Amino acid sequence: MDKRYDHKLYEEKIYSLWEKSGAFTPKIDPKKKPYTIVLPPPNASGRMHTGNVLMIAIEDLLIRWKRMQGFSTLWIPGTDHAGFETQITFERTLKEKGKSRFDFDRNTLYKKIEEFVLENKGLIEEQIRNMGASVDWSRYKFTLDPDVIETVVNTFEKLHKDGLVYRDNYMVNYCPICGTTFADLEVKHKERKDPLYFLKYGPFSLATVRPETKFGDTAVAVHPDDKRYKQYIGKEIEVEGLLSKFKLTVIADTFVDPKFGTGVVKVTPAHDKNDYEAGLRHNLEIKPVIGLDGKLNENAGKYAGLAVTAARKIIVEDLRKKGLLEKIDENYIHTVAVCYKGGHDIEPTILPNWFVKVKKLKEPAHNAVKEGVVKIYPKWQESKYHRWMESMQDWPISRQVVWGIRIPAWYDINDNKNLLITFLNNKKETVSGEIGKLSEKYSFEEIEKGLQTLIAPQSAKYVIAAHKPKGEFLQETDTFDTWFSSGQWPLVTLGYPNSKDYKYFYPTDVLETAWEILRLWVSRMIMFGIYLTGKPPFKDVYLHGIVRALDGKKMSKSLGNVINPEEYQEEFGTDALRMGLISGTANGKDFNFPRDKVISFRNFANKVWNIGRFLSIVLEKEGYKKYDDLLSYSKDMESKLKQEDKDLVKKFDQLTKDVNTCLGKYRFSDAAEVIYHFMWDDLASNYLENNKNRVDKDVTLSVFRHVYFNSLKLLHPFMPFITEAIWQELKNQRKYPEQLLISSSWPENM
RNA sequence: GGAGUCGUGGCUCAGCGGUAGAGCGUCGCAUUCACAUUGCGAAGGCCGAUGGUUCGAAUCCAUCCGACUCCACCA
């Protein structure tokens, strides 16, 4: 053995040793208990980040521990297509080539993104390997694998049959100039100076930047505690308008800031997110005044057909003439939402979206945690779950992205003449409009082939089917929210509903992930799990903290503080990185990247290595070349043992108990610490130093060898590479030289 | 604006009702000993502030100050 442990010489070889041995793939054995973890799939849009690395370290630790304890352990790897995020990343590469998503029809774009993702997927798989993850590669899944899509589509069909799916208006970020919707992620907030108009509104005066939305007002709101307006709450007021007099109800809502402007707000549910939500709370009518073309619609009377900015000027002028404009604040600075693509103003608009009724799904999911059928660790995260469950509204599951699983709804174009479509014709020109008119000019085939987007009015007739029905049907162009499909991840990875895997391994044991996605992901998995199988998909949820940068802030490209875990892996070894990260997160709280700890565990690795080196040198020197040459440790040696031998064995016994207890409670860093101190202080500094010159060499070496090998077992789930490396180096000193440490059995209490 | 987490030695953190702990760093000493990715030793903290509960508080409660994070972003 070399003087120092060099991780670069061992890690790759050892991983392939494990993989070839078949240790990663469990046997379905009814006599054994299963222990299952499904890896939260990293996004295939880029390399893994530090958080993913921590996740792998923790899950591999649990899996190796249980595997050594004799469970039939399964850890399923996978990657996620990550809808929006991937599509945005891909579009950046398109932009570099001077192109955009609008240059392609839907199917072509999908294929291009798919090629892009295939490259990234490979990178992530390699990283998972480099981390030493003992995942079962034979069960690897990607969220867009055909069988995954099939299950997700089936679930949607079932939801539909059960009456839990509906279409309804939903507020989206719509850009009238680009003619498409944008995700919140794609919307930029810009500070800008705009005139703030003070309008006379019946008995009130109120401030607005957008007088042109006046025709969509369906209420006026004040703060419930505002004494000035208390008498009006719940009453109808009459307002002099540009078109005619109209009546509005005064509502009270805390979203109104009494200090802003006059403390009175006009409520336009169709074109403002805040107002939209207030509208839902107060059951207000939604009255759109701006169409998808960015022009005022028929609700604006004589102003119909004018574009928003042009309309504003004319309307302000007319208000002034009528004496309804009280004053203008020209220096008002506020933030406006603009689209990332062209910087155009976003027009919050309501469009029909697909929804899942959540009530029936969330109640059992809520109860499962309340009743402890699913336990959340650390406990203090549980309140977040309950608060979310209590406030959860119906779930909008449709996304206006190409990269995802397309919603299996079909529109017969002959029954839905008013479908709004955008497509590329055979000359690659963008054409948009109502299908009724367009199909007079273009064949169905040409439209279908070049289709980019389709917007069906809420009244549209549709069929839900996995495959295209006979006739002139166009499929919905919206895709499922990523969380709709990944919410079924434990089921799809196990081959629900009929596979052997599903029957044996479901429900899984623990779901380990970042607390950030408790709401987005964990809650959905519990909902779907119970809905489809009657059982929650896992028994425990362990939520780890977020790894922040060295400066204590969240890592971000713009701050330039992103830590590339691979640099640490390269310099200090995978084991040190894993152990450092694990001991950084004591109780699931966020923590700064523990650079010092990574270094300290690199040092520890070397210590562990040198204990082994010492052992092998001494055994060689004393002539104990093979396992059988030396007295092997056993219970009936008791009479020969000295007090220090007994103490060491006793301490090791306690260590085993402590490690089991800590791991059972997901207290990983506590477990790491006790092993660290046992091996360094008790075993190396004390026992080894104090017993170097004993006369009864056979006894002390026997005790030492025994305790050391068993310590390696306890350490293996934390630092798999170095422990296996030593295990192999000391082959001849083991009873079963061919056995790998990964497949060896966990120490029993002695 | 709403919510959450955290303020403990120079740094990063553990402890969460009963005499202040770890790693790293610092300082001093040691060295052909398995290991300098080492050994031995030392210095260094009225546990953010102020009140309260208690026989007793870093640990529980309240208020304040500060840091970080998520969500909603202003008519």
C-alpha cells in the first residue's frame, strides 16, 4: 500500500468492480424485505449542481447501509426532461444561430430539443457514476420514455373519467406582439416611469396607469379597515363612464394598500393578476377588453379595434373632455412585466387551460401526513406541507411549451370552426387565424404538419384519447406541467400497475429531496400515489437543505459564486466531497458549502488508509500472511483479552448502535462524527499507540484487525471508494477474500 | 407585503432546560515511528440585544436588531 491514499488510482476501477458484481441490481426475493429509493431525477438541461451531489451522497448512504443489513435494495436512477427550463436553455442556443422557436413547426422543434437533451443526459449519467452511486442502471428511466408517457396519459384519462379534469380560464403571461404565452420564468420585471392617472369614479377618486382597461372593471376595492370608505363596502356605486353610466360593487380586500394613491382600486379581473385573484375570492365577473391581437375588443364599444397604447391616449383625452380626469402624476415609477424575447409589455390575459380538481386528491394526501402514514423529516418542515395542503387550489396542468408530454385531447376541426391556430405553411410562412377560414385555403394535412400552437375557446368540443381518432382532429398543443408527470415518478419507475417490481417494491421507503420542492413535487406524488394505488408512494420523506455558496448566499450565475462540485471531487476525492457535504447538513437546514469539512475528510480518508497500511505492515512483519495465520477474533477469546481490548470492543459495539440510531433518524452528520472520532481517536490515537509493543501480539492484532474491518463496514456507506479500496488491498487478511465490501454484511452488535 | 430558517470562539457549524463542543484556522514544540493529508500542547466564547418564565436558560416565551431564502409584487 502506498504512503498516501490517491483517490484517482481507485475510484473508476472500484465502480466498475461493483457494477460487474451485480450488487446494484436486487433480487426479488419474497423472503427478504425490500428497501427502495427512487432517485429524484436531475434535470437533463445541464450538469448536476451541488444540491444533486448532496442528494446522491445521502441516498447512496441509505441504500448501502440497508443493502449491508440484508435488505433487497433498489435505487432507481433517472433524468427529467424539465419542460420549461430545458426549452429556454435550448432556445438560447437557437438564438446564437439567429433563430427562434417560431421558425419551426411543433414536431420539428420537439425533435431538435430531444437531440439537445440526449447529449446532456449522458453527462449526468456519468456524473452519477463518478459519485459512486449504487443505482440499478438496468432500471434507468427518462421522464419522456414511451412507457412513462403511456402511464401519464392513462392517469389523465382516468382523472377525466372520474370527472376531475376541466377546462377553465386562467391568467397567463401573454405577449400580444409575439402571439404567445410566457412562463413566469420568462417574464422580466423592468422599472419604468409612466403617467399615473387619477380618475373620477362615482363618489371616489382613484389612481391607475391603465385607464384603457376601465371597460373591464367589474368592481371597486378598498381596504376593509379603511375608515374613509367603510360606509361604501358591499354597496353598489354608479359611475359615469365614456360609453355610458355603469354600476359597480365596492368590495373590501386586504390586497388594497390604503396608503397608495387614494386607497381605492378599480378591479379588472381579466387583465391583472392581483385583480384576477381578488376576483376569484369575491366571485367577480371576468370581462376581457383586450384580445389576443393586443387590440381592444367589443367590450370597449367605440374604442374597439384600437391597440392598447393608441387607445390609452384617446381615452385619456376623452376622459379629460368629460371632466373625469382629475390629475396626472407624470413621475410615477413602477415595475412592469415584459417578455424576455422582445421586451414587449406582457398583457396578463385569461386563456382556457386544463385543470385538475384537487379536493378529492389532496384530502387523503393531507391526512396521510397528519396521521403519520407518511412521516416528514425534519419534523419542522411538516407545517409547510400542511399550510400548502390547506391553501391548495385547483391545479392548472397545461403549459404552452413544446417540450413535454402533449395533452391527449383532440379537437375535430369541423366541430370547432373557431379554433385559433398558428402554423407554418408549406412555404414556411407563419399563418394564424380561425381554423374555419384557414381550412378553406389550406389542406388539413398542411395545417397539421406545420402546426405551432392552437387555442381552443372554452366551449370547444374535445375527445380524450391516447391516439388520434379517425377524422380531421388536431391534438391540443399544450403539454402537461412537468410536475404532473413527475408526480407519478414512483409509479412509472416501478412499472405500475402490473409489473413484478411494482408489486414487490411499492410503496418505496424514503423520498429524499430538497425542501424547495416539497410543494411542487412531494405533495403531488403523495396525491397521485394514493389516488391510483390507495397507498402513499413512500413511508418517509427526508428533506435536505440547500447548499449555498461560500459567501452564504444562494449560488447563482449572476453572482458568480457557483461552486462546481467536480473541482472538489477532483482535488480531494469523491469520498471527501460526499462526507463533507453530508456532515454539513445536520438537520436539513440550509448550509454554506463546507469547504473545510471536505478537506478534513480528505485528511480522515488518509488516516483510515494508513491504519490499514500499518496493519498490513505489522501482520507481514510478524509472519501473519493470511487470515488463518492469525488467531481469529471470537467470543471465546474473552479470557485472553486485556482491559484495553475489552474497552475497544465495547466502544465499537456502542458505535454500531449509535450509527444505526442516527441513520434511522436521518441524522447523517451525527453518524459521520461518531465514526470519525472512533476511528481517529479511539482506534488510531489510543488503542494503536498504546498497544504497539505488547507481548501478546496475536491477541492485540486479532482484536485490532477485527475492529478495523468492522469499522470499515460502518464507514463504507459514507465513504464507499476508500473503504472498498482498503478492503481489496487487505484481501488476504479476510476470511472471505473474494467478497466485496459493498456486498458484505453490516456489523451485528457484539 | 406574506412566510420560513438562522444569529454560539478568527471562519464554517453542532448542542436546544442542569458545570460551553467539533472541524478548519492561529501560536508553540516534535520528526528518518502507518500517516506532515502527522503527533503533542496552547491560546481563543459573558452562546445577537433587551425583557420575561424557571431553583436553574445558549437552550422556552415576547419584543427588537441583523443575515439568508422562498412567495407575492403594488393599482
